Amino acid sequence: MFSQAGLARPVDWATPRDLDRLRASRGRGPLSKPLVPTSVASPRLGEELFARLLAYGTPQETHRRDVLFRPGDVDADLIVVERGSVEVVRTATGNVPAATVAVVDAGGFVGELNLLTGQNVYLRCQVRDAGTVYRVTPERLRQLMANDVELSDIVFKALIARRELLQRSAAALAVEIVGGARSSAALALRTYAARQRLIHLWFDADTPMGQTMMDSSGLTQDDLPAVVLPDTTLKRTTPGELADKLGLSYRRASTKPADVTIVGAGPAGLAAAVYGASEGLDTVLLDAVGTGGQAAASSRIENYFGFPFGLSGADLTGLAVLQALKFGAQLASPCQAVELDTNRNGDLLRLHLQGGEAIDSKAVVIATGARYRTLPLERWPDFEGAGIYYAATELEARGCTGSPVTVVGGANSAGQAALYLAGRGSEVSLVVRGQDIATEMSAYLVDRLLVHPRVTVRCRSEVTRLDGGDFLEEVSITDRTADTVQAQPCAGLFCFIGAEPATSWLTGIATGDDGFIRTDVQLTDDDLGPAWAALGRRPLPFETNVPGVFAVGDVHSGSMKRVAAATGEGASAIASVHKAIAALA
Ligand SMILES: Cc1cc2nc3c(=O)[nH]c(=O)nc-3n(C[C@H](O)[C@H](O)[C@H](O)COP(=O)(O)OP(=O)(O)OC[C@H]3O[C@@H](n4cnc5c(N)ncnc54)[C@H](O)[C@@H]3O)c2cc1C
């Protein structure tokens, strides 16, 4: 069926030489850790497995130079090469010439993770040697993933590994982001790109490389942040505009209502999506920012069950995203829910999205977590994202490495951030309002902080003033015991003083005095209106006072505010979703 040569090396990647060249010539930040070994990018399928893969596709005779897909195409097919060969090319942009990314011989297949995420095509695939290819549509690929465990394992790992390889290859030049290192608009774009694991390159506009890139793309300071794509340049752009351009905004593939729509893609929402999709529910998962939630902002989670050496929140949620995609969940971000109609229209609940679209579904899971509290200081909004951060990961910390920083808060997240930043060479002032750092923080963190040579713990203290130009440069710390005020240099203020539930978009959902959503046994008879009498049942576990609407994770009243608890609630709620949907039938 295909040649031995094809079997031995069905996909030839133009890496890693390209990466070295990229690094040397263009500069970029560190790449995220590969999720699977890159060696699985070019699987060798035996004849029997290959025949099974072909069975999912439709044959197409090819001629030299035929184009099988091109940048901008929506819903690309997996291309399986039975005879001949094809090549994948990153097309030229204003500043970079075209480059071959991979050559695929008979026995191989063309495709990467965008087949599952729905991202538009950003490379061109063209025929090198005439022959036959089989096209596997996104729908057939989902069937393959659901029905053939052996084959799906191989194909899925290959798609992930290819994304990692492409990120390290000339393909990364297909999405180039440029902006100021400390600009909040640029940080929003970079955070989005990182959380979506988008293949992209980042250029700091204040470096010679960034300037060269801007000159060759005809960009000025007024255009920043900007994204250069093969067919267009987005100026003064936002994650929403980039997502629209890449095809990652919400678009419903089916005309049928969803079984369950999950609002919020933090650990709770992701767990609900994995369990919902894996148990056959047509599952939609939305997030206003990007996947991962608060957990993606945690540089090291040390208390997650089964990981004694800790793991980064971005890795944990990144893997969960892949799992949800593998099982067929539809993910969209940035995509903000702005209203939920609590009056059922027949059997359906209607969720309204920013931008005017609406989604109908049989059940809704609210997993919107909580939003960070801020300090009531005069220039606080000016410096958000420009020196004030609510997370301490590589992205935020990069601009402050080696410079003095201030961490505000007395709980574990503040302690973790202080240690992380001190470990990167910053002098850290940990500002705690309470009398004793041990009141709210775990003992293991307190012990480490108190002996760290670069951490100064300042209890009964508060940040009372912020100063700087476009970026934060100085903070004033008031010591309530000594009654003194001290101004000190500060390249970054990392704020960890708790959060409020993200429920302002909801009406008619019962909450506690603190605004967190009450469910099942937390609800009283007064909360349950006539709809319940008609249903003849009480709320199921995690069900709110509105039938078919569930709340899980940090937004849920009395929740533990931990990743493990959030994932447990998200997964468990799906059992209730099944029951609620069955009761509708
Ligand atoms: C820096 C830091 C360190 C932490 N460290 C640890 C730790 O070590 N161990 C631990 O167990 N826990 C830790 N936590 C707590 C943990 O991350 C949270 O308990 C957990 O993320 C809660 O998950 P969630 O899914 O309920 O909500 P979140 O993670 O808050 O996710 C909610 C999601 O909903 C989205 N959303 C909100 N409103 C809307 C809307 N209207 N439409 C669409 N989407 C919306 C948000 O964008 C967000 O992505 C840490 C938290 C932080 C910030």
C-alpha cells in the first residue's frame, strides 16, 4: 500500500535547525514544556492500523502542486497520504520568506492540534508528488477519537507533539505578537496566546529585534500591541480580535442545542467538560479570558493529589484542555457570558454572550470562580498589568527579574508568589495586614519565607501609595505598629488579597450574603419557586434554585477554594446534569 521508505519516515520535520535560527535571529521567551515527547509526532502505522485510518476518510486523487488547504481555511481535514507525498509550508509574510515546515510521505498524515481546537488553518499544504490522499473531516475525526482507542491514542499524541514541534519551527512565525514588555494590553495578548498554547512568537518592542520586526512589518509605536499573521496585521489589537481572526471565537458547529454549556474554564469547568464530553454529552465550554482560570496563574501547586513534587497550574489545566478536546468538547475563548435566562424556553436554557450571540442548552454549569480584590489606591487602575499583577508566573515576572517587588497578602498564594519571585533574584517585601503571618498561611511556606535571604516579611503593614510614570516604580508602605511610612522602589506589585464571586452577570440565582451561589441542601423552601413543585423533585447535588442550572468550584458557596475541590465538584456535577436532562425527556 505504501513504500517502506514512507513507513520508516512518513513525516519529515524541518526542525530543530529552524528553531536555532529563530532563536538566534528573532529572540523569544522560553517555550512551555512539551506535554508529550516530540518523538511521537511521526508515528509509524502498520498496514492494518493505516487501513483503519483510511476507512475514516474520503479518497482524492492528487496532482503535483495541488493545494489541499491554505491559511484562513475553516474546519480543515486531516489529510492521510496513501500514495505520493505532500508538504506543509508556512507562507511568506512581509518580513519573512516562505518556509517548508514538514514533508509527509505515503503512510503519514497531515494535521495538528487545530483539527480539534477549531483554529483556522495558518499553513499551506500542497502536493509534492502526485498520488492519492484521504480526507478525514473534523466530524469523522471526532468519531475516530471516540470509537478507536488504539488509533486515537496514536493520532492524538501526534497532533499534540506536532503542535510542540511547530511552536519550535518556522511555523511559529505565522503568528507574531509585538508590544511593550510592561504594557497591559500586550500582556493580555501574551497570556491568551500562552493559555491557548498558540503557535506564536513574541517580540518586545523595546529591543533591537522587536524594532527590526516592527520596521519590516511597517508598524509604529501607535500600532502596538500588534499581531502579524500570514494574510493580515492586527493593530492595537485584543485577545478577542485575535481569536476571531484565528477562528477560536464561539461558533456553534451544530444547529442542535447543546446538552450542557459550562461557563468558566478553570479547573472546575474543565473537569465538568472532560466528564461531560467523555460521557457522551454534547458539551460547550466558554471562558471570558482563556482556559485555565486562577489555577493557570499558579506557578506551582504543591497540594494537588498525586503530585508530591508539585506541578504548575498551567501544565495541569493545559492537559485538561487537551483531554476535553479529545473527548469532543467544544471550547471557545475569550467568550464572556453576560446573561442567563432563568425562565426555561420549553426544555432549553438560553445563555447570552458578549457580542450578542446566544447558546441554547439543556443544562448550564456555572464555574466562573472568583475575581481578585484590589486595594483602594488612587493610581491602581493605571498600573494594572503595568506593574500590578494578580498572578506570579513567568509572564508577569519577566519584567521584574532581579528588581525589587512587593507582594501583598497573607494567605498561601501570596507566600508562593513571594518565594517564586525571590527565587528569580528579586528582593521581595511581603506585606501582610494581620499581626502574624502564620494566621492564614501554611506552616511549610511560613518556614521557608522567614529564612529566605531575599524576603522581608512586614506584618501589620499596608501599601498606601503608588507612584510611577506609565509603569509602577515605587510603593509606600505604612507600618501600623511603628506608625511609619516608607517609600521604596517597586517594579511589580503582586496582589493576593482574596477574591469575590464572578456572579454579577447572573440574576435570579440564589446566593449567600457573601454573593457565592447556594445549591442543593444550602437552598431553603423559600428559594424554590413553583417550577420545582411542577417538577416534583428537590435540587440535585450542585443544582441551584433554577432547575438545570448547576454551580461548581470557587463560585459555589462554602467551596474549599482549592484546585482538587474544584475539579471534584466539576466532575461530580455531571452526574446531576445527566439526571436533570433525563428528567426533561
Ligand atoms: C496565584 C494562585 C495560586 C494558587 N495556588 C493554589 C494551590 O497551590 N493549591 C490549590 O489547591 N489552589 C490554589 N489556588 C486556588 C485555585 O486556583 C482555585 O481554587 C481554583 O482555580 C478554582 O477553580 P474554579 O474553576 O472554580 O475557578 P477559576 O479558576 O477562578 O476559573 C473561573 C473561570 O471562569 C471565567 N469566567 C468568569 N466569569 C465569566 C463569564 N461571565 N463568562 C465566561 N467565563 C467567565 C474566568 O475567566 C476563569 O477562567 C491558587 C490560586 C491563585 C490565584
